Amino acid sequence: MVWMIHIDGKERNGWRNLWLDHGDIIREEHIGGNKMPHESNRDRIVFEIDDTSTSRKYIFCGLYHYLQNESEPNNFRIYAKIKDSYNEEK
């Protein structure tokens, strides 16, 4: 699954995403509004959306895995980086 998100702590549609542990962890927080279904059994190829310049950029961040035991799906979800590149062996 490809996940293109803003990781800047700003609320968007009831959600916000934050970097933790120097980019090795992403915390996805539900802070209001509609909840979306979650597919926890898939790893995610993550691209950060960067809107700070005059054009939008997509920055590859790595392959992340959902940590079910460290998440509260109705409130927040934790994803840990498992690869720095998509082609790298596990």
C-alpha cells in the first residue's frame, strides 16, 4: 500500500501525523471527525507530502509496518520503519 501523507502535526480531516524517534516512527492521531477504515495487515510505502515550496513534492520516507500492540486504533496508530528503500532486502 502506498501512503502519501503530510507529517507536520497539522490536522487534516480529523487526523494528524507526527514524526517520532527521528523519523523511524510515524504516529497517526485521530483528533475528530470521520474515522476511516484501517487495513492493519499491510506494510506501507510512505511518501511525505511537502507543500512548503511553490510546487508540491513527494519525499520517499521508507517502508513502514503497523504496530498493533502499541496502537489504540480508535485514537492513534503507530508505524515503525522496517526498510529505508523499497528494494532493500528485509
